[in-house]
Amino acid sequence: MASSSKDSWKTETTFMAASIKERNKSMVNNSLLSDVTFSVQDNWSNKEIKVYAHKYVLSIASPVFFAMFYGAMASDGPQKVRLPDCDADSFKEFLSFVYCDEVNISEENVVQLLYLAKKYMVPSLLEKTRQKLRAVINVANVFEMLPSILQLDEDELAERCWKIIDFDTEQAINSEAFCDIDRDVLEQVLKRDELTVREVDLFRRVLDWAKMQEKPQDREDKVLNIRDVLGEKVIHLLRFPTMSFIEFNGLVSNSGVLTENEENTLIHFYHGFRQEPPRGFSERFPRGQMFRCNRFSWVSPPEASAMPISKPLQATHNRWNYVTDLVDSVTFSVQVPIIICGIRLFGNKDASHYVNLSIFQKSDSVTMPFTTEGIFQSEEDMTEGYYGFDVPVYPPYYLKNNSNVKVQVEIQGPESYFGVGGNLSLGCEGVRFHFLNERSPNGTNAMTGQFAEILFKTDL
């Protein structure tokens, strides 16, 4: 049979190419000598179209293609392969890389090319797509990229996405793509402690997400049951107790998300009739990055002989010891509201201490205490040059601006490290702390002693 003019042109173009790279490039999606035809979805018509390829070229680039075309189960002669999981334009770019090491990676096809590179085990293309994704992921498209990245088990890229979401949560969730994520991704978002967004704003977008899950036919037949759409798991991942009562009453109460019993229980919590958040709700800290306010310039190790508590500890600089019924305490205020999440105390190597921690804040002549107690083990390794341990404050303690709070601790156990060179005024992550230089019964004051760090979050 005589060759068509089109085939003749393809042959002539191939033979006239100056280099092997150019000759291979001319064979991309070329029916000339093709012995395998792929059926892929056209990007524009959504119909399946044919893309031509050559077994030999594919097989020397991919062990998957080699096994498919030349392995024990391979069949002879021309083959047809249907690829329902791939679009035509991306597959052609994939072939271009396989044939001649040229590929145009764009924001639109990078995820598809990443998938093809992993599926057919082409490591050089895989690295190129990863590099491209690192460059193009931003707050505007992160929820477009994240679901596919999670499905492809790209842990490093997923972590990059989460950092972007954590850093600018409000802008990320306000993108249109947020309402298109599936339930599993939404649950992963709501589990995160590091999100920097007010809970009421996050809840508002979760409601938008739920409305987008409603099927068109359901909008005409019945009223949307928002609780059924969200499901129990999503509802209990929302941290309602971290909202203000005004926020809760203004949006959540009228949303239909909570049962009447759940709503009444939370209202009792807001009005102080119960100290702990209702069971199943907000068993974690309020969202946002947790910061550490380090009080001291340097730390003194407990190496010399113990000194009587009556001696001036500032002069000995050796160890901090503990006498029964004598407490260490520090009093401070902040210029902007914060949430106290914990207190880091000094410890010692392989040491454990009994701790009874209390927080007192005076407001309108009413004392509102917080107390926690337990036995705490110093960490195995030094942190910032000393051994210590964190005492969590739960529920987290909300400290208003310009209001003094007193943190007091009774400690029983071996001598510990202690801090020296404290400041009466200290700036940390945009928060200004002011410490009163009052000496506590066991010796701690603003300049010296216990309370290595204050763990806090800013009031979003």
C-alpha cells in the first residue's frame, strides 16, 4: 500500500532532522512506526482521542513500560492501552520528556505529570515536577494542589502545603478551592492546632463547604440538614469553646449544627457553670502557633553544694532547692491579650518533680484560680542548655491585656537548674511582658529563679 502524503511528510521530517534528539522529538505522537496506541481524554472535548507511541522508546525509559511490553505477560504486535486517569495534553508532555528530555511543566499540568512520573517510575521527571511544585504552591492554590499531593503520598510537598495553610489560614480557606476539598482533607484541616484563624471564621467557611456538598436535586426537594452533611466527626473537630460567647451565640446557635442539648451544655460552659469544656468538644488548645517567652539571659546548673534557703540565692548562683510549703511565684501582665498554654519549669538530669501549679488573676476584686498538679519528668536531653519540663495549662488560660496574673508553683523533688538575668520588661513575638520584681517565699522573682518559659498563643 502506498504511503499517504501525510505519512511521507512525517518520514521526511524525521530523516532530515539534524540530531538524534530532533529525530526523537519528531516521533512524539507520530503514527510512523508506532506499535502502541493510547486512548486518553482530550482536554477540550472530554472525548477520548488516540496518542501514538513506540514500545522501544517507552521501555528504555520506564521499567513499568518494559514489563508491560516485553515482560513475561506481554503480547506481540501492536497494542492499544486505555488511560482513563490521564488527560491528553499532560500525556503528550510526558512522552516529550521520555523521547527527547523536553517538557513544559505548568501549574495546570504539574500534578498530572507528577502522577505519571510516579506511576511509570521515571525518576528524573519526578524530581522536575517536585521542583516545580515547590515553586508554584502558594496560598491561592494550595487547596487545589493539596488533595492530589496527599493521594500521591508526597510527604515533603504535603508538609509545604500545611505550612502555607498554617501561616495564612484565613486567605487559604477563603479560596474557592477550599469548598471543593473532600471530607478527609477537611478533617485533616480541622485537626490542626497551628491554623492561624479565629474559630468563628473557620466555622463560617466550614458551613460554606457543607452547602457546596449539597446535590442540585436536593436543593429543590428538601431543606439542607447541615448537621447531616457535616457529620459527627467534623462537628466535634470544631473548637466551639474557644469562641467568645458573642461569636457562638451570633453564628453557631442559629446554624443547626448542634443539638439542643449540645448547645445548652456549651452555653453553661460559657457562663461559668462548668469549668471543663463539654466532653467531646475542644479537647485541644485554641488554634494558632504557640510561642515561648524565655525569661532569662542565662541558666545556672545545680553543681555546687546546696545552700540554705535563707542565704541570698543571687550570690550563690549554684542550685535551686525546694522547701516544703514554700512556693515559687512570678507576677506579670501583657499589653495585648494572650492565651497561656503552659509553663516551662527548670528540672535536672533524670529527675522527676511533684508540681502543683496555680494561676491567679484579679478582676473586679474576684480571684479566678487555675490549678493543676502531677509528677513531671525532666526531658532526656538538654533544651537551651538546661534540663526542664513543660507543665500544660488546660483549659488554656485567657489573659486580658493590662491585667496582672500571678503564676505560683509548689515543687517537691531534687534541686534544679534556675535562671539568672531576667528582665522587668520583655518583648516576645510582638507581645510585651511586664514582670513585678516581688520575691516569692522560695526565692523566685523577676530577675532570678524558676519559670523558665511562658508558653502562649496570641489572641487571634
